[in-house]
Amino acid sequence: KQEVTQIPAALSVPEGENLVLNCSFTDSAIYNLQWFRQDPGKGLTSLLLIQSSQREQTSGRLNASLDKSSGRSTLYIAASQPGDSATYLCAASGYSTLTFGKGTMLLVSP
Amino acid sequence: KAGVTQTPRYLIKTRGQQVTLSCSPISGHRSVSWYQQTPGQGLQFLFEYFSETQRNKGNFPGRFSGRQFSNSRSEMNVSTLELGDSALYLCASSLEQGLREKLFFGSGTQLSVL
């Protein structure tokens, strides 16, 4: 059974800092790894999707990497802004299910 | 293009009742998946529908069921509600590959069971 863990559970940084969020998974037989953002009381917004054959994906200030052999993915956020404050979740797509981590709650203070 | 629409936004029910939630996917999307989010368990996959057929199913009891219509709209039903069913229920749509491609989520239905 796939298990996904996200560290840290919460993170508070001042505006402008670069930061890294971590995601680990126990079963390397995945189709892809997705990163989402969730604002309070809202649904999820897809940020980046990395196929199992890829090593990384970039979108603006966001960069996500995937290392299947070690069961790890990281989300790098450059030059953080207060608007980046949200909960970030990663999810591993397996053969017939999607398994989420419990998220990292990020607070970026002005 | 309109996003994924979930109705109702909030729902209050009592134990033993049943409830039906609705999800309208993005136009052209044929896959709809459902998720339960609670503070304790986080986000958990319920099931996925494609072309009116359940394609994948998570580890939830039979009280949780769903269906998909020919226009790709989907409904989720929970029978004999329990206090532990209180949660944010989210649906997501995608083009065809379901859980293997980019997912677009609705804002969810917040269900409270008293």
C-alpha cells in the first residue's frame, strides 16, 4: 500500500526567501507525482505534474523534481511571496489509485 | 471555460440519513473522481468514473457509491450517515486518463453530520 509523507507539516518564512517542500513515497511504481495548492476551505489547484519518466518540471517560480529510485520529490519555490501562503499537497498516482500526503502548511509573512 | 462545479456548497444532515452530492466537470472532460478530506485522515480517494463506468475505487465501505451520467456529470451518494462522514468532499475532472493526468478540482461540498 502506497504511503506518502510530507515534511515539514508547517513552515513559516519571510517574504523573498527560497524554500523547499519535501514529499516521500514508499512504492516507486508510480505513473506520476503531482503537486497541488489548497487555500483554506477551497479545492485543490494543480501546480505541477511530473511523469514517472521525467526528472523535473518548472512553472514560473516553481520547480518540482522527482527521484523514483529514492521515493522522493521536492517542490522548490523561489522568491516566496505572501500570496504563496497555502497548504501544498503532493499525490502519487499508482495503477488504480491516487495517494495524497497530508500537506505542508506554508505561511509567507511580508 | 467554466470550472468544475460542485453542489451544494454546504450540507447538514443527521445520523442515519442519506445524502447525494453533485459534480459537473469541465466541458469535454470525461473522467470524474471523488475524494474525502478530513483533518485526521487528510485527502483520500473514493472512486473514479469514466464513460458512465466506475473505473477505480478506493478503500471505503459500500455506503459510499456514485454514478456518472452520459453528459459526464457525476453524483456521489452516502447512505446511513455516520458522524465520521463529516468531511469536505471534493470532485475532480480530467480529460480521459483520470488519475494519470492533470486534475481540476471543484471547491467541494462541506458535509456536517450531527
